[in-house]
Amino acid sequence: MSEVCLMKPVTEQVDGELFEILQVALQNEQLTEKEICRLLLSEPEELPTIALIADYKRWLEVGDIVTYVRNRNINFTNICIGSCMFCGFRRDKDDEDAYVLSPEEIARKTAEAVWAGATEVCLQGGLHPDFGLSDYLKILDSVRSVSKSIHIHAFSPEEIEHICRQEGMDVFEVLCALREHGLDSVPGTAAEILSDNVREKICPRKVRTKRWTEIVKACHSLGIPTTSTIMYGTIETYRERAKHLLLIRKIQEETSGFTEFVLLPFVSSRTPLGKAGLRSPSMSENIKMHAVARLVLGDVLKNIQTSYVKLGLEGAKAALMAGANDLGGTLMEENITSAAGGNVRCMKAEELEELARAVGRIPAERTTTYRLIRIC
């Protein structure tokens, strides 16, 4: 299927400006901030065309395989000094439902993951006011006491910055210590929207854009891969979304250290922003964001992940038809989205495989770093 053949039938459905932007994206040329904003501001009747072109670009870049990883989430504490307006998970130390998992509980959860065939554990938690480097090392040691080989995907840039502040250490010192105790990769969460204007309002205590960037680049320079994310649908403008995408692209062009780009729509109901009246993005907005992510990033960051936890099964299917090629993980447990009011059910490997087949794709199990384990 040539680009000319694909583009010809859609010329009458979009205006000349949008048509030219889609052509640029298919030619793997970097879109400008203005061009990305035009995509994000597209009209409802233009969305099917944008999704079609993004899906074609997905096929060019990664083919018809849809991947997933067998993993387990372990949220080791919900106690947090943060004040994020989009979070329903955090608790203060004296809250009745505050918790900290013991090393034995972390080891038990890891053992259950190993028995279930997981190749990864994902460790993230709140910013506990009493936690220092030794506490994070104990968490890693708890996992390694069970398995020397399971991939440890752990500690967001915000958590790494928390350790730096607590200990007065350089980020490279912290990362090297974590790596020596088994850290394999870092989740690129805490990105939210990489605009300090937005961050000051929705997560005022969180690292600023420059520091988030410094930390992920430090990871990459040490050979520690990270994911990259966007949490959209709060108070940001389309221009700020566009700038976020372009910053992710710039970092990837410099380091090649991102394994994937994960789209995380805001889940509202039990969060301060939700209680103030802000609602989650619509399904059409979610589809558009996945499509635009593929068009902006796909040639340098090929894996675009959709979150079935955030979107539900039908939403995940729609995202797979608009540029996404990865379904994330089996998770085994999920606490953060459910705390925000999401209706969450973790999926078994077989269910993720069926979800991929339902849209005519070929499911495949992968590692955290996207090495294929088996085509299903």
C-alpha cells in the first residue's frame, strides 16, 4: 500500500492544511508545534482520517504485532508528602488506611509474580517523608531475595529526586546505588504535562520540567532505559501538549533511551480536580491523542502504549486502531487508577491476546525492553 494510494481517498475529507500535515508525518519529518496543535484542534469529522493515517504509520513502523508484558505492580506505600490535584492514592502517615509494605510482603508479592510467569515487577510508591536511600535499597533487595533474574522496573524520576533531596546526593550517585542493588529500568512517570505553568497548579511540589528531563537523561547516560508518559486532560492547553510531545521527541533523538510512550488520560472522580468539577477526557479525545502521538513520535519512538486500565477494553481497541501497538502489562494488581475512581480490572495474558486479535492484530509477549518472547 503506497502513501499516494492511501492519501488519495481522504483528500476530500480534510482541508489542504491538514492533508499536508499528514503527508509530512508519513514522510517521517518532524512536525512543528503549530502543526501538532492543528491535529489536536481537529474537528470530529476529521478524526477518522487522522486515526487512519496514524494506523497506517503504525503498520509501517511496527507491523501488525501488538505486544504486552507479564508483570506485577507493587505499590509499596501510599504515604506521600506530595499534593497532586489529580491523585486519589496518597495518604498522610496518620490516615487510617495509610500503609507501608514490609520487606516480607514485597518478597511475597514478588514470589507470586514469579509463580504466575511474570518477567517484570514494577515498583512505585508515594514519597514517604521518612524514606531515604537505604529504604529504597531494601525494597530492591526484597525482590532480589526471591529472583535474581526478574526485571525490576522501579522508582519514577520524582522518587529518584526524593532520594536525592533526602540524602543530599547527586542523581548519578543515587542511580548507581540503585543499579547495584538490582534496578534494571525506570518508569517515566511523574511527567504529567511537562510544562511548569501546569505543574505549578496541579502538582506544585513535583519536580519541574528541567529536572525531570535531567533525571531521565541521567538514566539513559548510564544505560538505564526508561519509559516516557503523558497524563493529559486536566488544565493544560493543546499547545502545552504539543510542547510535551516535542520534548519527548527531542530527548529520544539525543539518547534513544525511551522504550515506549504511554498515554494516560486523567481519571477524575475521586481526585481533588474531579471533585472541583473537572471530568475525564472523552473517548474521541483519547483516540485523537493516541493518533497524534504516533504521528509525532513514531519514527523515533516506535512503541505507543495504550492503557486498558484507563480506557477500558473498548477504548483500548479503538486506540489500537489509531496508532497504538502495545497494551502494557498484566499488572496483577492496580491501586493508583482505582483510587482515583477508575473501574479497574487487571487482565490475564490470554485476555490481552484476545483483545489484540479482536482488532485483527497478532499478539506477542515481550520483555520490558521490547524483546519478543513469543508470538501468540
